[in-house]
Amino acid sequence: TKRAPYPTGPGSYAWQDSHSVVLETDFRDWTFPPDQVMKPLGSRKYMFSRQITPEIEIKLSLPQYADDIFAVTDANRGFLRQWLPWLDHTKSADDTRDFIREQLHRFAKGEAIHVTIFYKETVVGVAGFNEIDTVNGIGYIGYWLAEKYNGKGIVTRVVADLVTIARDELNLQKVDIRCATNNHKSKAIPERLG
């Protein structure tokens, strides 16, 4: 990846290649909420954004996406409930916003990366590294997608891109994807990717 660094603030810089924009910074001096400090870089680009296909994009989850993420979560409760134990604890957009802020703090410490999945500029799900174990070089990937967007190859492409990030940017040695044995759609993704 060819990096073109440019300053974004004290102690930080961003780099951009043909399909991604990433912030590299020392977050210790940042005050949250991050939507006040993470400013757009170019048209619709934020500090971490990857255009996977012309229709699929992932962006670092930010508090301003909470309403849309919660709306997708809420509309898909019946479908998602069977696989996601946390679902019943998420009762409002504020719960989602609090979760995103927690994930941003974990991102700042290099412990996790939570991204929002956009399909044709619409929020359709989330994915990311639920945990990054730098000691053992393992990234634990998780994901969920709104039911009506299943079967379009969206999550397969997103996970393939996360594997690339794990290898090329995080220098991880292993990616771990865990899902229920009877969740055949979710299980098919790592099987497809090998």
C-alpha cells in the first residue's frame, strides 16, 4: 500500500490509498464524542473508510451512525435474535451510541475495530474485529447484516477486506471467526474464503 501521509492534528496523520482513508494518531489527548474531532476527509470520507466495491463501503462506526444502526437492528430483531445474545439489551439509539463510543475507545487502544457496512449508501449492518490480540497475533471477526441484504455477497466481501486489513495493516497471523454451528449462512463465509 502506498501511503501519502498528511497532518490532521497534533501527533496524528492520515494516509490514503486508492480505496481507503485511515487515521493514525495518538488518541490519548482526544476528548470524545469523536464526531467533534473526526472531521470528514474529502467527499463522504471519514478517518477510516474503505470502498470495497462500487456499492459496498465500510466506515469506522461513529456516533452519528447510531440512529441508522439502531433502526436496522430494531427492524431485524426477529431475524438477528437467534444469533446475537446482546440484542435484547439494545433498546434505543442511545444504547447503540454508547456501544459505538466504547468501541471507539477500544479502537484508540488498538483492541478492536468496529465498522458500519453501507450498501448503496444505506446502513445495512456492522462488522469488524471484536477483539485484536496483538500478543498472539489474532483478530476475532464478527458481523451481522439486515435480513433483506443476505445473499448478495456483502458480508463475504467485507470479511475478505477485513482479512486483508488483518494481514497488511495489523500484521496479524490469524483471523478467528466464531459462529453458531447451525448458523449456516454465517458459517459459509469463512468456508468460502478458505
